[in-house]
Amino acid sequence: MSQGGGRDPSPQGFLSSSLLCGNRTNHMAGIGTFGAWTQSLIGRREFLSEVNQIKKWREMLIKTNDEHERRTLVEDTVGKILLACWSGVKSEIVQALKKVVDQYVNGDDVELDARKNRAGQLYHIARVVRKATDYIPGDYLNPLQRMMDDAAHGVSKHQLLLSERIELAALSHEAEHTH
């Protein structure tokens, strides 16, 4: 244990949050892949940008009477809102989980051998949890999950609709001039 009751800064110390996502070899070296799990969390600047995009879509939604265009704007908006909510909830969960795991593994009264044992236990628990949460029943996503996934990957149904309309107009214009 380190002096002053803090975490052990030596190579044998553990970044306990890495237990949940890395492999066991990395845990023992104090190197984790927890960052890969938290990379999907959006930052404040990105969040504000998303809010501005939602506002723009809302303004467009108010102005349009085209039902198909309205539906795509609603899908895009709902996807962004769900993604923002999920990111906030996930961030809170990750922060709380990091604190709990860190205290469990690196608590002031935990000796090095106990840390190794606890790290191994948490690693096995994390593997079981990951397998359980990776399961998606059926070959489909529910509509809300699909909207959120589209938002996360930058897919805009509204933009796809507009692109399709431009392409159809160009084909129509071309057909008129070839006959």
C-alpha cells in the first residue's frame, strides 16, 4: 500500500475501472480499455451542438407540411434526444461505477494480494455481464434503438430524403430533356 493511504502508484497498482472492459493481462499492468467504453460519451461542446441541431430540426418541422419530411425530421430529432439522454445516463453510471470499483480494489485498507484477488474477481464478473448485455434478441432493433443508433452514426433520415428527392428531380429533368 502507498504512503499516506492513497492509491498505489507502482506498476502493480490497479486502474480498477479497467477491470470492466480490458483483458486480464492489462489489469495486472494497470492498463485498461475502459476508455473505449467511455469514448461514446459526448462532451459538453458536442452536446450543445446536438441541442442546436435539434432546434433547427424543430424549426424545419414547424415550417413543413410534407408528411414524409415531417416524419423524417421527427425520427432524426427523437434519435438525437435519445442519444443525448443515454449519454448523460451512461456518464453518470460510469462515474459511479468507477468510484465503487476503485474503492473495492484500491481501498486504503486493501493489501496488494487482496487487490490482485479482487481484480480477478471483478474481471470474471465483468465478462459475465458483458456476455449477458451483448445479447440482442431477434435480428432487428426496435424503432427507438434504430433512431438512436442512426443519430450516433450521424445518419439523418431527413438528409437522406432530401438527397433522394434531388436525385429523383435530376433524373426526371434528364428524362424530360432526352425525349
